[in-house]
Amino acid sequence: MKISKNISANSVLWTYLAIMVLALGVLARIYCYVWHKDLWLDEAMLAFSMYGISFKELFFAPLPFTQAAPVGVLLVSKVLGAAFGYSEWVLYFLPFICGLGTLILAYMIGKRLFSPFGCFVFILLAVGNMGLLHYTTEFKQYGIEAFCSFLMIYIYIYSRLEQRSKPLYLSLSIIACSLFAYTALFLGAALYLALLIQHRREILSFLREHFLYFLLLGGFVALYYLLYIRYQRVDGFYTYWQSFFLPHSLSAYPAFIKDTLLGVLEGFTPFIKPQAVPVYILMGLLGLAIAYKQARFIFTLCICALLVWVTLSLCRIYPFGHSGVIGGRLSLYMTPVFNLLCCYFLVFMYSRWKWAGIALVAGILAVTLLRYGKIYPHWHYIQQTHALTATLQAQAKGDDLVAIYRASKPAFMYYSFLDGYGIADTQSPKGAQAPYTGVRFTIFDKDLTQLKQTLRQAESKRAFLLISHYEEEWLQDLRATLLRLDSSAQFIQGTGGWGSYLIVLNLAP
């Protein structure tokens, strides 16, 4: 009786801890949504591309500024913008809701697969994933992709555990999710591959039973590609990511693992350091072996998902990503797979060596709490280009020289449009409908020699420079160059901000 009471008490304890960690993740996401950061380079380009064209122009043509996104993301965001006005509140709404949904699905998956301790661990791994937190308030589709992966895996697990095989539901979930996440097609392929392997003894009857659903899914994918995806292809995507695909030479793998793979996965942990990734990889590999013994269908699912993930990179279709929280975004949809494997290992450790398992989990929890405590001011003040753009538009006069750094141009145009100055781009089809009324500006690149020549030849008495998304070394060179031209040059940042500057120079002799 005493043992039974202890087990019951432990179960209640872990359940409470799971709910508390879940609440922490929810509150952090609400905070990041309410006190959101400004848009950065790619976000601003995507936002301005979407707002600068009509609903009709979302289809059968690529987006401006080499941007691309699933049709569902664009349509929902554009409808919300048309209904409630354009702002970050609207842009971040869908990623925010999906970020909350990801945590809820993590709790639901944990309850179905694990004991209360395992449920707590599975939620902790999701809350401790800094990539998931970051993309809760980021106008890109990667957080939405992670939500779709959690949803599809939950449907898969539910149908397996409840013995309610509903192939139609699985096909429909893949179709619905792919409208918001291209990676749902990758994970969907892994799910069906896992089902084929699990039904290998009655493969013919399985294929007959699922023939119509395969046909439905295949027909949808073909139409989706022909009518939408092929128009959204961005040539620059493969140019940018070509060095981050899996190498075809075995001798290149040590450098690839050290320089790329560890960095890709660092954002999946609260440590945000590549040195912690090998520990997570080891836990995942051991968890794979444990899943083989304890839950064969989860083992098959994870193996198939990993196989598809690797194959896509080897075949130069979809890379893993590069280092950092932002760099690992292309693999963020694999989060539930990685977390499942780590969770199986930690639950096994707890069952065999209780205090060792608790110590490992306590370490992850402690780092997660420390990271969350630092993340708010750090993220809130990234690149306050909105405040700087508003200051520039208000203070610059018609005879002043205004120069915008090329990487800052999308954010400058977006916030100028948001503040009622119209479309600051003559190539936009809406330029004639929303004529630009703000300050006239020129664009400059990294070439500081050319910039210095432009400033010296200017007939203006003052110059305003807006910069963001720069390299630190280049910033120091720029600062030195401008101070030689004007020793009293002003370098203005947003309140508590970092990552962007409005620079004011006196050019008068």
C-alpha cells in the first residue's frame, strides 16, 4: 500500500511539473508576441512582397524579392491584414497560434506514449527548444512546419494506439498541413513508408485498402506543384544553401559534422551551443535502440523520418540548414522526431538509474529556466528598424542625403508603407495606387570606398544612413570611415536596441 501511494504521489508530482513547464512555455510565447521584435531582412521582404501585391498575384507568379511561402500562410496572413490592418500583430498571429498548439500537442503526445515522468520530459524538450520559441514570433513558416509535424505525428500515434486505422484522416492531414508547410509532404512520405514497413507481411492487401488514398494524395501533390509550388521556386535558394547539403565524399564528413551539423542542431537545445549537441545526438541514438525494444512503431516512424531527412539532403532537394537558432530553421520540422528519441532514452535512464535520470532532466530544466530568463530583453530589442525608420522619415528634409543599406531596404520599405508613406518601390505593381510620399533615398552596399566617395560628392549639408543586418567587423570599419568624415557623427539606436543604427552626419565643410 505504501509503495502504491509513493507511485501515485510521484505521478502527481510529475504531472504538476509537466503542467508548470507547459505554462512557462505558453507565457513566454505570449510575452514574445505582445512585446514582439521588429521584422528583420527576410521577414520584411516577405511581408512587403505579400502586402504589395493583390490576392490574385499570389498565384501563378513568384513573389517579389526572391521570397516564397506556402499558400496557406500567405492567404491567412493577407486576409487578417485586410481585415485588421497590416502590422506585426497580424503577421505573427498564425506563427504564435501554431507555437501554442505545438506545446499542447507535445503534452498530448507525451500523455499517450509515456508515464507522467516521460510526459514531463517530452514537454520540457519542446519548451527547451529555442528554435520553436524563436519562430513563434517570426513571420516565416518554420514554426508552423513544426506544429504540422507534431499534429501529423499525433494523428499517427492516436490511430496506432487506439487501433483505429483511418487512412483517409492521415491523407487529409497531410494535404491540409502541406498548404501551410511544404515539409508536411516530406514527413507524410515518412509516415506512409513506416506504415508500409509495418504492414509488409500483408503488403498487397494494405496497398489495395489504401489505393484510393494514395491516389488522392498523389493527385493533390501533382496539382499543388503544377498550380503553385513551381511558380514559387526561388533560384537563390540553392545558391545560398548549396554548401550546406550533405557531402558526397566520405572524407568531407568530419568537417561537415563539426562546421555544419552541430550548428544546425544547437538551436534544438536550451544550451544554444554546438558543444551540447553531441550529448543530445548520443541520447537520440540510444533512444532509437530503446524504442526498437519498447515501441517498434515509434522506432519505424523515426527511422523513416530520419531516412527521408537524410535522403533529401543527399539528393540536393532540401538541406539541413546551417549553424544557430535561425540557421537550423530548415530542420525545425524534425523536432518531434528528435524529441521522441531523446525522451525514450531519458525515461529509460529514470527507470533503471532513477537519480541519474533525474539529474540529466534537472540539468536540462535548469538551463531552460536560465535561458528563458535572459531571452526576453535580448530578443525584444533586435533591430528596431521601425523606430529608426519613423525617426528618419520625420527628421530628414528634402535637401538631405538619405542612404539605406541594401540589407535594410526591405524593412525600411515595409515600415514606411506601414506608417502611411506609400510604396517606396517603383517596381511594385501597387506603386501607382499607393504613391510614395516619404523621403527620397539611395541604396548603398558594403563597398565603403564607394560610400565615402558618394558622401564627399554630395551637395547636401546632412546625411542620414540606415543600417541593419550587418557584420560586426563591417560596422567597425563603417564607424571609423564616417567618424573621419564627421567626428561628431550621431549613431542612434532604438531604446535598449541593438542590431540597427540610424547615423546622422554633418557634411557641411
